[in-house]
Amino acid sequence: MPEKKRKTLYWLAGIIVFILLTMGSIVIFYAYHYEHILKTKLQKEVFEKSKGLYRLEMDRVIIRPFIGKIKINQPRLLPDTNRYNQLKELSLAPPSLYTASCKTIQLSNVNLWDYFKYKKLSIRLLLIEQPKLVLVKDLNIQLTKTTKPIENLYQMIASLFKATQLRAIKIIDGDFTYNRKTQNKTTSIHINKFTIEADDFLVDSVSEMDTTRFFYCKNIQVQVADYNYLTPNNRYSFSIGQFNLSTSDSSITLVNVNLTPRFKKEVFAQKAGEQTDCFTLTTDSVYLKGVQLRTLLFDERIRVKNIEIIKPQFESYRDKNVKRKNFKEKLLFHQMLQQLPHEVLIANLKIKNGYINYEEVPEKGKQAGAIYFTNLYADFTNINNIISTSIPKNININAQAFLMGSGDLHVKFILPVNPSEKTFKVNGSLKAMDIDRMNTALEKLAYIRVRTGRVNQLNFDITATPDVSKTHLKFLYSNLELQLLNKQTGTTERQGLASTLVNALIIDESNPIAGLPPRIINVSYHRDKTRSVFNFLWKSLFMAIKPAVGVTAKKEIKIADLKTKFEAYKNKSKRKREARKLQQELEKQSNRK
């Protein structure tokens, strides 16, 4: 290559390198200079837009224009509590107060040209690492009519950006604390190790009205793993193995939901210091569809189209040997709904393949009797506490299960929504089953064993108010024979005569009795309001079953009389045995002499 040409190339290369270095230096200078400008501008906007309520702090803003990357280290959004108290005195304070921080905020593939030329921010990925958010919501604060409406996000950032678009947002290893204040009570929820992924975030002059977006995003997915919560009374641990939320289809999925007592069931009531039920709940999965997320988050109103609970297992244990202290009036199911602080409307709830087990240790008893239901399927419609002409006035429940894994049981509930309507109805039927399947409950709770007997048909209708119930029962059975058990040993020891008397004089072997029409029972029961709704329904049914098997009021008097005579006979026999024993001892001593 000629010397002249080589020198020309050197000169051209040198000029290009010089231009690149000069441009790079200028870009780096302006980037560094603009880091300070951007930091100052952001802090000023936060302070002014919040009327001095919040301040924004950060360690540093790093701009890398060549690769379109912006990084903010240790940003912190901090409230001014003194300013918040001033706003409260002026009735201008918002009900929610936020404290937020994170390790870093990274913006990748930032189109700086669009920003400098059009004031539009276009970003491929926003990555937020280890965010921590504390939200305090004070429901004692009510915004007045003179309070200016809160600006939306576009209005807040319009002076900085005419439009902001992020193709993807990812939040990693988040930590969230929610404190809810009502009067003098504060409840807290803490969630950690959550991940949020959002698609197509857009803020411009019209995105606020786009109904296909939630928080300006086309879709937001939230995942929380291994969530644990300790109930306020420290008696139970509540856990969720996996929580998934998607805003695109308004769905929530819960996997491995558990409510577990912190103590063994046998000592639970002793630890609690009073007679109470020990509950255990496990379920494979819960699916919520059609969740109105906006009303849930902003208004704390619960509105859901469909809920499915798959394979729930519910167990309850009560020891009646522990002293009872709680004698407060218990609310019925629909009354409980009315007491909730939130508006609730669940169009449909289904339970699939559930299991229920209830165990009870009777007074002076040592072992628990159990009654259980398998293959439970239930359908709830119109679960709500809203009094409105546009919403059906009744809550309907249809349930089917196998009593003791055998008897096909169907039950229907009709409950009023309006608390001024006192009457509710329960009706059901039980198909054929062997009555001795109930022995696991009867032997421990009533000290009775069914030797033989079969349910042929059982139908009941209960019409009730919070005070009293009226039960209509048709209970057809055959070949009923009972054995009484010794309360001390749990066996038939020394109970033969009593069992014979009960079968011969008290109960009827069958219904109907040959040659007679079936006995149809109508009874009333006055509720013990210190007991649960399940106790109320069971007592209403039990008061009808007794005369259905022949135990009438007259026979109950006879039972009491027989019991008195039998106890007197046993005491007399005992005294005779003791007298004979004493006589024998005296004779032995006399013979020794």
C-alpha cells in the first residue's frame, strides 16, 4: 500500500476515534449530569404531588445510555407522619399510608431517543428486587366531600412523561405488610417471598379508562409460596402451599390450604383454658373464578362468581370434661354473614369429595365417640349479606354425603339474607343403612350399642327461627335391638336385665308396627342460644327421633322410675355383698381365736 494512502487511512481512523471519544465523553457527561437532574426531579415531583406527605430517597441513579439501561439503588418512599397528622386534623388525609423500599430498580432497553424527543418512556423490562411495602389502612378516616379527588397515575407523571410503556415488569422476592385499623383494633397480614409478573404496562391519557387493564397492565400474575399465618389467639396455624392470582381471567388458585391446631386435640381445650372445639382443616385446592379484584382491593367488598373447594377434610374434637366458660349467644350461619365488616356476594360455591369427622368426649367419659360423613358434595348459591331487591333473598345449600360411609344423606338449607326475616328451613332424607354403623358414636356418647336394626327410610323437615324449631319426621326402621353399656367399663357387664327391659318396654322394634300405620312425628324444640347452629339442628332432629323409636314422654317417666329402682336395687345388692363380706371376715377372725 502506498505511503500516502496509508497515512490517509491513519488520519481517518484517528478522526473517527476522536469523534467517538468526544461523543462518548459528551454522552457520559450528560448521562452523569442527567442522573442528578432525574434524581432531583423525581424527588421534587413526589414531594409536590403528595403535598408534602411523602419524600423519595435513593442512593444513586445510574444511566447507561449506550445499552439503554437505568438503575436506581436503594430507593425509599417514606411518609411524613407529622404531615399526615396535620392532614388528619384538616380532614384531608387519605385512609391509606405507604412505606416502600427495595434493593434496586432496573430498567432495561430504555428508548432514550423517544424520551428526549417526545417525552415518551418506552422500556422492555422493569425489574424490582427485594421490595418491601407496608400499607396502613385506617378505616376510621373518611374523605369529606370537599376533599379534592386523588390524581391518577398519568396526572401525577404527566409533567415528566406524556406516555409510559413497559413491555414486562418483574418483582422478585417481595415482602408486604398490611395493617388494617378499625376503631381501637388493628389487624395485620404479612406476606413474603412473593413474585409478581406483569405484561404491557401502559400509562397515557386514555389508559385509565381501558377496562381490559388492571393497574394499567394487560395481565398481572402473583405467586406466593409457603404462606404461613398465626391466628391472633395463637391457637391455630394457617398455611397455603401455593397462591396464584391472574388478573386477565380474574382467578385465584390456592393449593394445599391447611388450618392446623398448635396443640394436640386431647389437650387443646386445656391449653385454651376453656371447653372449646379443636378444628383441623385441610384441602387439596381452592379455585376462585370471576373475582372482582378492584372492589376487593379498593372497597374491601368480596364479590366472586364461582368457588370450588376440592377434597376438603374437616375434623372437630371437643372434650366435655373441660369446664365450659363461654356462654355468649351463638349466631346462626346467615346471622354470621350479616356481622361481617365486608360486603359479600358469592354467586356459587361448590365442595367436591369432602370429608367431615366430629369427635366428642362426654362428661365423665374417657374416650371420644365419632360421627363422620364421606364423599361430601355441596352446592351453595347466593351467599351474601346484601339487602337489595336486585339480589335473591335466600341463600340455598344442597348437600349430599354418606353418613358413617354408608347411608346416602341429602340435605337442603334455605336461609334468609335479611336478618329481619327470622325463619329458615332445613329438609333432608336418609336412605337405607344398618343402624349399627352408628355404634362408634353411640357406644361412647350414649353408652348404647345397636345389636340389630336397619333404617329403611328417614325424611325430615325443620322450620326454625333463632329461638325455636318445629320438626316433622318420618323414620321407618326394622329389627331394632339395643344393648346398654356399663359407663365405667364400656362393656355389657351387669347390663343384661336393663337391656331386656329397654327392648321390651321402652323402644319399639319397628316402625311401622305390624298392622298399624307408620308413626309420623311433629315436635318443637326451644334453642339453647349458647350452643352452635349444628347443636340446634341436631337437638331438633333428636327430639323427633326419640318418639319415632317409641320413647314417648310417658316412657321417659317410666325410664326414670326404672333407673331409680335399678339404682336402689344395685345399692341394696351392694350393701348385702358388703355385709356378707364383713360377716365372713368376722367368722374368719373368730375361727382363728
